[in-house]
Amino acid sequence: MPDVSPTKWHLAHTTWFFEHFVLEPFLPGYHAFNDRYHFLFNSYYYSAGTMHSRPQRGLLSRPLVSEILQYREYVDEAILGLIQASGENEQIRNRMVLGLHHEQQHQELLLTDIKHVFSMHPDKPAVNPGLLIPAAAATPEHQFISHSGGIAEIGVELESGDFYYDNETPRHQVIIQNHAMGSRLVTNGEYRAFILDRGYGNNGLWLSDGWAVIQQRGWNKPLYWSDDLQKEFTLGGERDIDLNAPVAHVSYYEADAYARWAGCRLPTEAEWELAAKDQPVIGNLMDSEIWHPAVAGEDASQFFGDTWEWTASSYAPYPGFTPLAGSLGEYNGKFMCNQMTIRGGSCVTADKHIRASYRSFFYPDARWQFLGFRLAKDGTDST
Ligand SMILES: [Fe+2]
């Protein structure tokens, strides 16, 4: 699958990130472990040089895993040396912190990518056969929570001391309309009702691009669901679908069509951020090691963890956005076209990686990440 990278590539690429963006500029006399690795493990930084084709990363039978582990050890050692030699150098510190957050992003991709690879194996092997996915007799009743419109502010304060990505800045005003937001994520059972109501056959529910995609690719259910809608592939192998758990691995098009079928819409990213900012950043995230969306607890809003949430907002620069200087300006800014913003992290997002202002993004036809959604609707009618 063109979007999926091999496990060893993720390890080599995150290592390369430290080598290229920390060691080469800041450690005098540093010698690259292998000059060829710059071409193999640069992902998309054109200003840093050319790179191997992403869809063909799966064909990289060399270097061996053992060689990549040696590369990692070599870079780790040099990084430790740099930390000891440089003391409290703010520029180096900022690059290191960015490298660590970058690595957390790849830890998530490592799991979603290997899930896809294993799903293609005829025997459907489990990444973790003992994966424990909690169940519950029912999911909390879905409610709409009213929010008054007006002028509000979203985004990170530029002076904020915590880490943030450039795409979360600058903080700015937005105009919000009266609206109501779903109290939890949409579940497998609710999504199955959409399928059984011939949701995939009713073109009136679909965006034109979405209708074209489901026709061309023959989509009639979420990625990883069996044809009989009874089983789904998980990181613990094939399991029964829990109707009370959040639906995952749907595209933006499918989330949007479901919302229309339900007489609703998806929340905008500003509405989402304003609703989430006062919530504690707790939930079914990577460290809980469930690695699958789980049934909501009685009071859980599910803003953080379980699944990323598609929003109705195109991924675009905030007013006054300035990308990072140099090659790192390619990290986020150049993707601000034709993609949709997603919010809230998933069951395989590191706990310390996510926050209310965090913006990630995918093309509207992407499904291999843990992608789900909640509903919103106009007006303050909370019924
Ligand atoms: Fe990367």
C-alpha cells in the first residue's frame, strides 16, 4: 500500500531525522553513519535533497534490520555526546524536542502500518495475540450538547512554554455559530445501521468525490470489516465487532455521508477545539495498551484517544501562519491543500503527544489510520 512504510524504515527514518537535523548542524566533525542513508531515509524534505520513492519503501530489502539497529546505536551515542557537550543550548534543545515528537508520530504510524501489512496476509496474523479490548453491555446514550455562537479564539499562544507544532499557530479569532456537538464518538452499531439502510447505495448522501471513490474502489463498509459485518481485523487479529465501540477506519467521505444520513454534519475544527479545550487530556491512548477503540465510559466525552476525529475543516494555514525556518518548514506547511483536519489522537497516539490545539491531517480518502468521527448540528436545539 503506497502510504504504508515498513517497520524498519520508520526506525531508520526517525534516526535519520536526528542525524540530519540535530547532529549534522550542531556536532562539529560528525560523520554520517552511511552516506547512502540520506537518500533512503529522507521522507519528504526536498530542500535537504532527493529521496527514495515512498510507495516503493516496501522493496528496500537492504539495509538489514541489524544494520539499521547499528545505525540507531551510532546516532544515539552521538546524540548523548552532543547533549553532554552542548549544555543548555536552546536551539539544540528545540531540535531535540521536535525530533522526539516526530518519533512519537512515527510510533503511531508504526502500529497503523503494521496493522495494514498484517491485514493483507491471508492468515490474518495478530501483532499482539493477547490484546485485551474491554467490552461493555452498552454505550452511553448519545446526546447533543449546545454551544452558543460568538467570537472565540483557537490555536496556541506563540509565547506558550509547551511544545507545539507550527501549524497550531498563531492564536486567532474565529466566528462560531450556535451549534450542538455529539457527546461521544459514533459507534460500530450506529454505523452498521447506516450500512443496512443502504447508505452506500444512496448517492444523495455523498459528496461527488466520495461517491466516485466508493464506486471505483467498491467500498461498502469500513476498512478491516468482514463482508458479513460481523468481524474486524485488529492489532490482536480478527475479532468480533463490538457494536458499542467507536467505528474506526472510515474515510472523510464516509463520515460525511453518515452525518448527512443522520441529519447532522461533522464539527468544524474550531468547534471541536473549543469543546475539547476544557476537557482533561485523558482517554484510550497508546499508553493504555488497548490499541483499539473501546466503548465509552459513562462520563467519557472521547475527545482524546480511541479514534482521530474527522472535522468538516480543510487543513489550511491559520491567519498569519509562518512555517519553521529552513528545511523544517516542510514539516507541516506544504501539506495545506486538499486534506482535511483531524483532531484528538487515537488509541495508538502517545499520551504525552496530544492536546486540544493539535492539528493532524489526511486526504479525505485515507482509512488506514484509526479515523472515526462525532456528529454536530446547527442551532442550539439539543434534542
Ligand atoms: Fe517523518
